[in-house]
Amino acid sequence: MCTVCLRSQHRLVPEEGGRDSRPGGRDQLVSGTRPAARRTNLTSAQNLLRSADAEERINWVSKALCRATDPDELFVRGAAQRKAAVICRHCPVMQECAADALDNKVEFGVWGGMTERQRRALLKQHPEVVSWSDYLDKRKRRSVG
């Protein structure tokens, strides 16, 4: 059984000229082809999750106040970043934006009301965080409750 695709057999053909250059004269797999991976429910489930995540991201991005803003206003350096973050103050998806930037370790620009320096500091303080969305949700619940 193949350990790559878990098939019991592969279609084998001899190399050019009908001979195999390997010791023992064994047949080679067709050059340039690879056995098709076995389809499983896991693959379908992963694709479903990916498409659900993509759809969720599209939903929050479409609600962002900065969509109509010139990107040059958000991708600034130094003190101008704090000024740019003012756009985020009343944004309904500020938390989603911050979590996305932190999860993807976005280096540049203002995201979720945070400057580059603020995001770097959070990432450094909390290297154990796997999902910033979950982390920020818990933090928000603690501050409200």
C-alpha cells in the first residue's frame, strides 16, 4: 500500500525504451504524474471552514468605516498613526479588524484602531495567543461584566 495516497496499487509503466534504470529493473511511476489524493470528509470540512471564514471576513470588512478612506491616510508612519486611528474610534468592526491584523501579524498601517507599535507590543506580551478574536472577546466580556 502506498503511504502517500493510501492506494493499494499504482499504474506503473516502464521507463523509456522499456527498461528501468534502477537496480532490479522495477517499473517507475509515470513521469510527472502523482497518484490522486484520496478524498475524505476532512478535506470537505476544511474547505467548508475556509469558505465560512472567508465569508465572515467579507461581512465585517464590508462594514468597516475605513472602506471609503484613502489607504494613504491609514498607512502612515510615526505620530500620524495616532491621528489615523481616530477613523477607527466609532467603527462597528474595530475588534474584528484588530483581531485579523494580529492573527495575520500585519506589520504596517493602522488596523482596528491600533498603531504598528501597539500591535507589536501586544504580540510580544502574549505570544501564547492562538486566536486574537477569542482573546479580544474574552477581554471585552471581562471589562463589561
